[in-house]
Amino acid sequence: MIALNAAAIYVGVSLSGALGAVVLHVLDPGFLGPVGAVLILAGLVAAELANRLIVGRNPTPVVSGAAPESSQRT
């Protein structure tokens, strides 16, 4: 899970430079701040939605990593 987090950070930092270059090419430099604020807001909304999805789940308890027993015994 840590490697996935590190990969996401690496991709995000890499894309930030490209997005900044596109914003500078298409818009004025004064729009870098508002574009960054919109991206931060989008990240916060995505994090909140993910949190609501995680909290809404009912986890099935598994005792000490063992597989759940079936209801039919042979």
C-alpha cells in the first residue's frame, strides 16, 4: 500500500509541471493560483467521497486471518 501511495505522489508531481506549462501557455500566469486551488478542492472532494464509501461498508470479521467457515460440513 505504501508503494501505491509513493507512485501516486510521483505521478502527481510529474503531472503538475506539465499542467503548469499548459496553463502558462494557454492562460496568463495569474491563473496558476486559481487552477491550483481548483485542483486542491477536487482532491479534497475525492478524499471525502472515498471516506464516505469506506465508512459505509460493513466489514466481515475474520478471526486471526483464517478463512471463514462454510455453513455445510462434509
